[in-house]
Amino acid sequence: MKAWRHKKILEVISRRPVSTQGQLVKTLREAGFIVTQATISRDIRELGLVKTVGENGNTHYSSSEHSVWLQNTDRLKRLFKDSVVSMDYSENLIIVKTHPGEAQGFASALDLANWEEIIGTVGGDDTVLIIVKPKRATPNVINRLTTLAGR
């Protein structure tokens, strides 16, 4: 749920200026997320959002790409260590088995990492399908995933 909320926050602030946490809470509630101001405050910190000055001189939240990348890399490492049970691959397809209920969060974090060799992921309940292009890049992706685990 947190990964989806973070994705929604980034979507919202990329589409229109949001100046306050209260506006963000209201927008997320309208989108079906049950959130509090404290939750949004943590999300803003975790996403590395910054206040920037818009064309009209008003401030609004925006994404600091580098900060988001660093946060997501740490999150991806943590998710891998905490969630992944096993991995295997064939050709350009990688299967990652996770503990039940954790595959979608891992798939989302991997999508946000924007690894150029990965053209997409599908997260089920306890399995993530990773599609790699080109096929010859599959061992590199496996190595990068293994590195996340500190192995």
C-alpha cells in the first residue's frame, strides 16, 4: 500500500502544484487512500520531496530525482533482504519468489529503480516476473539483484 501511495504522491505533484501537506492529504483521500498528515509528512521525507518556487512565485512540492533514487535504492535493498526467498531465470525472464504478500511491493520498487535492462515487472502475491531486454543482459540483472542481498 505504501508503494502505491508513494507512486500516487509522485503522480499528483507532477500533474499540478501542491503547496501544503493538507492539500496532499485531501487529494489522496479523494483517490481512496486513508492517510493522515503524519503519514504524508513521513512520505514526503522518504520520497525526498522538496519545496520549489513555481512560475507564479508560489511554492509547491516537487521530486528531487536524485534523492528519490537514493531512497528507492535503499528501499529496494531492504525489500530484497526482507522479502525475497529465491530467484531463477530462463532466457530473458527472471522469477523472484517472495514471502506471501510481498511481491507487489518488491516489483513496484524495482520499477521505480528504472534499471534500463528491465522492460517490466509483474507482481503477484508471492512471485515477481521480471522481463529483461536484451536477453544477454539477464545475467547482469541477476548479479545486480544478488548484490542487493549483499551476497
